[in-house]
Amino acid sequence: MAGETNDGALWGARFRQGPSPAMQALSQSTHFDWRLVPYDLAATLAHARELGDKGFLSAGDVELVSAALSEIGRDYEAGTLVPAESDEDVHGALERILIDRIGVEAGGALRAGRSRNDQIATFVKLYMRDSAKHLKSLLLDTADTLLSRAGEAGDAVMPGRTHYQLAQPVLLAHYLLAHAWPLVRDITRLDDFLARNDVSPYGGGALAGGGIGLDAAAISKALGFSAVSQNSLDGTSARDGVAEFLYVCAQIGVDLSRLAEDIIILSSGECGYFLLDDAYSTGSSMMPQKKNPDIAELTRGKSGRMIGNLTGLMATLKALPLAYNRDLQEDKEPLFDSVDSLTLILPAFTGLLATLGFNLEAMAKNATTGFALATDIADVLVQKGMPFRTAHEVVGKLVALCEERGLDLAEVSDEDLAAISPQLTPDIRQVMSAEASVARKAGIGGTAPDRVSEQAKALQEALEALR
Ligand code: ARG
């Protein structure tokens, strides 16, 4: 109706008619912004108190509002608070609900000195703060699981690869820890993000700042922020923080996806190094024998979607003039999708890792195949004084001879070794085992058992510090 606020919206009086159904359908965001209700309620409570402090709301009305907000919060938790069809967004819905419960006198007073533009920018930051902390604890669980599985693996060896070709033996523990360190860096990325996110845009109004003398710092403090945005145009329209958070989510996805890819390949029939637990794998509708690594595959798949969420938002942001534009509403669905994806992926992935079986025998058997000890022999020649270029050629010839005769390195006779180079004396056989090979990699960060134990201790300390 002309001259009045539209139902469930926060505007309308200057319009001669309400929005068309198509306009309404496009504009509506309650189906995704409903999860921001708790933040809206918290900010509205702090706002009401500030309005009371500055004399815009009586003490009685502050009490009335506060009690109603708690009740609405309880209904939300119980799942009984639902948006009406006419509600435009979470803000409009909550004003409608508040007015239904306590009347327009107090319920209609709370919009003073704020705008949906500063509210939504603030609520998204509050949502990201909670989400970052939750994701951090899930990631710590995943990293802890890799650490404890590495402990169980002891000195077991496996084939290490480059270019996906067999390269050099490594400890299984070394390999498992290699997948934990990126997660540690992701956790520190979340911490870095949380520090930068800790500035409140609340009080910026629609764009120019609040005009009725409210203390934005008091409201920001009540919401747990340590600082208020220095520029209302920036505060209400910046979403680089959302992009940063989506990057961290995408990076977590990519890091998990690399491990997922390994698990898929290493649990395949041809490798058989990893065995999937029944509770963390699925079957086939047609092939009765199948056991599939769906957790790893869905992780790999969803990581692609999370990259899309980041790039999609950045494309939305790149040509936006200052200050607020409605395009910014498009920040929420990718944000929620990435958080939801990781919230699903991480516990499943942690379970997959915790229950993964290791076929140590198969790994040990292949740890030295593909002439994986060739570099060790070259290193021994260097230690005897040979230039590495020459040693590389000598061992290259040895490998060629093995290939020609279908032999393994250790099967070449003393005479044949000596014929290739007088330096290839029988004592080089000492290095021809996976155990000897890994023990030699004793430099910092190397795969020698002592170094790996130190590494595990360093990882444990890093995780404890982050927790
Ligand atoms: N729902 C909007 C968003 O998510 C906030 C509303 C701002 N609307 C407006 N007409 N200024 O960004």
C-alpha cells in the first residue's frame, strides 16, 4: 500500500505499488541469509542498548526489546522461526517478527542510525569469524590424525615418486607428515584471516556513517570486535575479506584434494598400498565386488567448486563502484557453500585417514623397484671422490645394462660392475636396500628415521601451539 513500509521489507512508502512477483522473487534472500539470524539478533540487542544509552529508547523499551530478541533467538534455535513469504531478507523478517511480538512503537525504533548495508557487512564478518574457528578445529583434527598415523607407521618404507614415476624410497611416516604440513599452514592462514577480519563496519550506515550520535565502538565491542572501520564507504562495501576467506577455503580444498588423489591411486587394485575401511567407502549398484573411495572423490570434486566460489566472487567484485551495490548480496551463497562443503568434507576425511589400512608389505616390496636406489649408488661414488657428472654416467650405464638383461641393480655381478667402472666395487652393495637408502637421507627435512621423528615432534608442537 502506498505511503507505508512493505510487509517484511524495510522500505515502501515512496512507491505507489508493491514489487512485482518477479522483482520480489529475484530480490528475496531469506532462503540463504536465514543463517545470519543469530548475528542480526546480537547486533540488534547491542544497538537497542546504545539507542537506550543515547535516549532514543526508554529503559523499559530496551528491556522489552531485549526479552523479545532472546525469545526469537530461542525459537530460531528450536527451528520454529521461519521467514514469511513476503519477507525480503533476514533484516526485514526480523523487524516484522519483532513488531508482531512487541508492537511498532519499540519494534520500529531499532532501525535508527543503521542500515542493512553496515549490518550485512558486519554479520558476514561475524559469520566468517565463527566459521574460521570451527574449520580450524576440524583441520586440527585432520592434521592430528595424520600425525598419529605417521607415528604408527614407524620405519615402514614406501616408494616415493616424482613425475608419478618411481623415484626413491621414503618412509611412509615422512609421506603422511608431508600431507599434514600444508594443513598447518592453512590453519595459520585462518588465524591471519581472523586478525584482519577483526574490524567492524557497524555504524557506517548506508555509506556515509551514522548521523544520530550512536557510539559504533560500543556496539562493535559488544559484538567482540577490537576495532571499528575507519572509513564508512570502505566498511560497508569492501568484501576482500570474504574473498580472502574463500581463498583459504579453496586452498584447504586443494590441499585435501592432493591427498585425496593419492589415496584414490594408492588404494587402487594395481597399487593396493592403502585399504579403505568399510565405514568410509561405498559400493557399486552393479558391480558387487566394488569398494569405492567416494570420500576422496567428493573431496576432489568439491575442491573444484570451492575454487569456483572464490573466482566467482572476485569477478563480482572487480568492477563495483563505491559504495554498496546490490551485487554484494552475491557474496553469501558462495561463502556458505564453501563453509558447508568443508564442514562436510573434513570429518569424513579425518575418518577416512584414521581408518585407512596400510599394506606395508606391498609398499616395502615396491620401494626399491624401478632402480630407485640408483641415486644412492651415485652418491657413494661421489663420496669416493668421483665428480657427480661422472657418477651419474656410470650409474646410468649400470641401469642400461640392467634393463638390457632384465636384472635388478643388486643382481649385477662384481665383474660386470667393475667392467662399467673400477669404482663400482662390491662394497656399494651396502646401500642397496630401502632401509640403507632412507637412513642416508639424514639432512634436515630428510626421510631418515631420526629426522622423521624430529619432524613429527616439531609438527606436534606446531599443532599444540595452534590449538
Ligand atoms: N541483502 C543485502 C545483502 O546481502 C543487504 C540489503 C541491502 N539492500 C539494500 N537495498 N541496500 O547485501
